Amino acid sequence: MTKATAGRIALFSLALLALPLAATARPVANPAGLTFKAGTYRCELNRSVQVTQVAPDLQTAVIHWNKKDYTLKAVSTKSGALRYEDASSGLVWLVIVDKSMLLDSRAGRQLANECRGARPPARAGALPRAAQAMRSPSIASAAASARGRALHAAAARR
């Protein structure tokens, strides 16, 4: 057997070995339809985790924790939660319905718990929805009329 033939056989063997790995490397499912967005997550004990980047396909996320950036990869779960891990540091980021948590899998402890995503900042001068509704003349006059009717009915009962 020539070196060229042996090289082709070795290359073909490697390609065959790679096929099962490529077939099992599929995107992590998100059956619960959980959302996971970049931003600052405020946690218990006055801690925070900065998620600086989330891939559109939810396969990777970059978090900033303890003055360092970590790239975490999505891992399949049976529970429906989104789970991201960084094998080199042992960090695990879990996303469930209304909260997230950061774990240290090597030390077996929680680093940040009850983390909730930040809301977008309010516009300067923006009023809460109820206050905006009261500024509307038709709603304000309807509310005043209702108050007037209630006062009149209360006085009539006396």
C-alpha cells in the first residue's frame, strides 16, 4: 500500500468517525419558548450578572461576572430550562420561566440566585400609563363624572 492510499484511507476513516458526532450535534431545543436577552440581571443579595451577548439561535451566551467575560454554550436539558455552561470555569447559567441563576459547578454552590432581567429604561418625562390616561380629557371627565355621581348618591342616602 502506498503512502497516498494509506493517507486516503485514514482521511476516509476520520470522516466516518466524524459523522455520528455531526449527527448528534444539533441545536438545543427550547420547548417552553423561554426568552433570554442580553442585559443586566439583578439578583438576590444585591448581586448582578451582565449578559453581554446572546446568539440569535440561543446556542451561546457571553456573561460578565466577577470582572471577567465567559462564553457559555447551551446544553440540552430534560426540564425545559435553558442551561449554559463554561467547561473551563465551571460556571452554569440557568434560565427558567421568570428568573435565572448562576452556579459554580466545581464548588457546588450558587453564585447569584433569583436573577431577573432589567426592564428597558423609561423615557425622560414619561408618565405611567394610568397617569397618561388621566391626562386624556374624555377619560378625566368620565372619572370626574363618576366621582360626582358617587358623592351625590352617598349624600342622598343620608
